[in-house]
Amino acid sequence: MTSPARDPNAASSISTITWTDGKPAYAISCDLPGGCQSRAVATCTNGNYTVLKSENMPTAGDARAVLGSPSVVIRCG
């Protein structure tokens, strides 16, 4: 799903925002980190994107329950 809305298949939500540089970007929140990545790839037609901000994306050994729900801000291209 590439439109801004909740995507139950990827367990994520997306919205268009204006980033700090005044240009548009996409804010994605997801139930699981993989959902954020899946939604980013689906949103950008060529699958290429730049992560502008990442929160609560766990690395090996992190306790996900402590971190909270993952989210990212991306820009296609």
C-alpha cells in the first residue's frame, strides 16, 4: 500500500509531513521494525529511500518492549 493510511498487511501507518528543510517527507509508524521497512519500500516506487529520522528501531540485544513502537521519517530517492 503506497497511500497515506493504515496498512494492516504491513502493520504500519504513513503520513506526508514537511521535514525541517521545508521539503515533503513520509512519517511511518509501525508495530514491528520490519513493517517500517516494508512500508518504506512500497511507498517509494523504485524502492530507494533515505532515512531522515529513526526512533525505537531495535538492534540485536535490545528489549523492544522498553523501546516502544518503532517509527521512521523517509524521503524517496
